[in-house]
Amino acid sequence: MLLTLKEVIIIRLKAYIPQLKQTLEIQRINFDVRTIEVDLSGDTADYHEYDFDEIIILKCSYKKDKQGNLIYEGDKIVNWENDKLYLVEYDYDTYQFIGKTLSLDSLDNGVLIPLTQLTTTENNIEILGSLYDDYMDYEKELQEMEL
């Protein structure tokens, strides 16, 4: 069966690979044997295969931040309009991406807001990093934001 361009859905996925402590774009997925392939080199096609149980698959929201970067599940974003920090998650109950507030204030922590409401103006959203990045010190960033 030949598909036209209108019938093809492009799905962008990344994989966090705990043993490498890296998040990489998925190049190929084989659902039959439950594996993915990622390019470790970046430009020389050094493909490596990982089983589904060795990775965490991160979905793309297709929303962009003020730098034009696509926002993925697991990204930490800041909304400069309200100076709040959010963790991007996918809500399987409502089938949408949400921002979960990250705050030292227990009343504000964990509030869920649809990503579509947070990204009404791309210029107000910036990706600070990912939940899976080792170098991010969340508590320090949260304290700095409250200053």
C-alpha cells in the first residue's frame, strides 16, 4: 500500500538511555522485537540498538519554546509570564501534554496545566533542561527563581 504525504504522520521521539545518561533522538523503531536505534556519533551514523526495557521513550509535544526548540516529555520549562517552573508530562487520561508546577511552595507544587495554555505565546516559554539531565540541580534553580 502506498501512502500519500497527507496520510503520513511524522512522530518525533527521543530516548533517555540510563546506562549512557544521555537523551538521543530515535532513528528507527522495531516494534516486532521491541528495539530502537539511536545514532551515538551525531554525524557518522554510529547506530546502536537498545531494547524497550533499557530506555525511556520521550514524546514530542510539537510545541516550541522561544528559541524554536521542540518541547518534549520530561523537559523542564519556565514560563516567564508568570515566573513559574513546570515539568512537561503526558497525561494519558486526557491525551494531552501538561505542565506540572515545580515549586518549593507546597500549595503551588504539582498543579497541572495543559501545555496548550502555557504555550499560547512561544516567547514566554523557555526550556531549561530535562528531568533526565544529570547536570540539572532542581532545588537550586527553584530557589533562584523565588529570589
